[in-house]
Amino acid sequence: MEEKLRINSEYKNINFVSSKILRILKELNVDEEKKFKIRLCVEEALINAVKHGSNLRPEAKIKVDFEIDKEQFKISIEDEGNGFDYEHTPDPTFEEGINKLTGRGVFLIKNFMDKVCFNQKGSMITMIKKLGEVIQE
């Protein structure tokens, strides 16, 4: 299953994308832990695209392209913003970041997904989660 979505940069559209992906994962009988990790990472990446990439401008567009099959889930999320320095994101587990209320999204994504990469300017993230053995009913 492959899908290309173009959404307005609004928080309400995050649930639309997330729900669509979760329905497909459920149909493939993906286990709950993997579904949780995928949902969290997709939502974190979309929140960053809306808040930071699009600066909360609802007229801005976000590209969401994903592929799901029995073997893996792959998604690319691209906003219209200037990007960010993805190579130097602070580690939220260090003392200076531990009490902050923000700054954990990229950290969680890197730890929950099997592969994460960004385009050169940092305005697009691609995430891959291996689904491997899927339980068949």
C-alpha cells in the first residue's frame, strides 16, 4: 500500500494521517508495540512540521508519502520551511535538557524507528520501521 498525501499545516490533520496509517497497520495485524512506536513517531514528526517547519501557518502544505507492506513501514514528511540542523539536536537526557518540556521528538524518533534520515536542509524526514514477522489470523 502506497499513499501520497498533501495536507494543510494544521494540528487537526495530524490525527487524520495517524488514523489512516493505524488502520492499515491493524489490517496487517502489526503488533501493538510497533503500532505505538510508529504512531508516536509519525505524530512527533508532523507536530514538528506544523510548529517549526510551517511556523503554524495553516496555508502551508506538508507532503506525507508512505508505503506499508508486511515487511516494513516507510514514511517521508516534508514541510515548506527552511529546515533545521538535524546533526546537532540536543540530547534531552543530558542535565541541561532533562527538565525541559520540549525537545524530545527527534530523540524518540531516532530511538523508536529502525532508520531515520533527513534531506540536506532538514525540511524532510524519512523514517523506516521493520515490521518483520506479522501475526496472521
